[in-house]
Amino acid sequence: GAVVSQHPSRVICKSGTSVKIECRSLDFQATTMFWYRQFPKQSLMLMATSNEGSKATYEQGVEKDKFLINHASLTLSTLTVTSAHPEDSSFYICSARKIGSYEQYFGPGTRLTVT
Amino acid sequence: KQEVTQIPAALSVPEGENLVLNCSFTDSAIYNLQWFRQDPGKGLTSLLLIQSSQREQTSGRLNASLDKSSGRSTLYIAASQPGDSATYLCAVRPDRGSTLGRLYFGRGTQLTVWP
């Protein structure tokens, strides 16, 4: 149990366009989901924490108007990268926290390349 | 702010060796510490989770120890195999504040085990 999926696994888009990444908890409900980004040979950096039905909490330095997060249900959170630029190219990973637990379960990640 | 450091950054060893990966953290007020494995271009797989009240956890050839007061954890890998080649990430969860659920990650140790 405790499987988290992400879609798409890879996406290439042109500069200036928007891209949506989905994170789903497949076999459990998650009130909280986390979005991370990871640059090559770097660690995971938390971007934002999203709670179902409320606004996301963004980490310092993360532009909330650029990285739109929606957590509309207990099994789905989406991250939309708006007006993407080449510097947004990165590996985006989500995690989901089970109701009543602090443990996070991670998705397989999405590789975003902006050309 | 919690900072997590992992040493070494990279390690290359022949098959069969016993290994030690190190993790240190600056704030000892942690709820638990977790070791993850990440294969290239993939998400995270949880290996071991140690609660703050525990000293160690074991799973197969892996053993993780925790010295909370000194802010250190080690991951021992016995009889290493080429299939152990991956990046190993250490993460801590704080035990107080509004960010109880979030994880702070180190940069990882990139392990290569050659036959």
C-alpha cells in the first residue's frame, strides 16, 4: 500500500507555455501533499506544502504565482508551472502524507525540460 | 533552520565491501530520521526510519544508527552489491513548530559498487 503516482513522468515544453503535473495517492487519502524540486546532483528542496481544500504554503523564494498548486481532493494535487523558462527545467517530486501519520510517501518524479 | 549534511558526497567501492554512510544534522529536536534510496531519474524509496527514541533500525543488509544528542546518523551497508549502486539520502523531520510534517534532506551520497 501507500503508492503515489505522478503524471507525466517526462515533459518537454516551449518557453512561455504552462505545464501541469499531477500527483495522486492511489490507495490512501492524503490531507497534505508536498512538492519538491531537485537539480542534478543536488538534494530535494521543498517548494510548497498543500493541504486539501486550502491554499498552499510556499517556501521562501518560491514564486506562488509561477508555481500554482491545487489540492482539490484527498487524493490529488496538481502543480502548474506557468510561463515556463529554461531555468525551470528540473526534476519535480511530490509526496503525500497519510491521514493520521507523519510519514510521507514519494512519487516517481516528473522530469521537466523547457526549451 | 535545520541543515543536513552527508559525507561522503560520492563513494566507489568493489563488490563485497562493508560501507558506512554518514549524516549529520544541526538541530537535535527531531521527530525521526529517514534514509532513502534514489536511482537515477527516479523517485525515492524509503529504506529505514528511526524514531527519535530509537538507537538503530535494521533491514536485511542495512543498519541505521541514530545519535540524536550529537546530531548524527550512520547507514551501514554490509557485503555491498552492484545493485546497491544509487544515491542515498538522509532526511530528518522536526519535532516541533508548524512544519511537523516536512522533511529536511541532505544532498546525498552517490554510491557505485563495481563487480
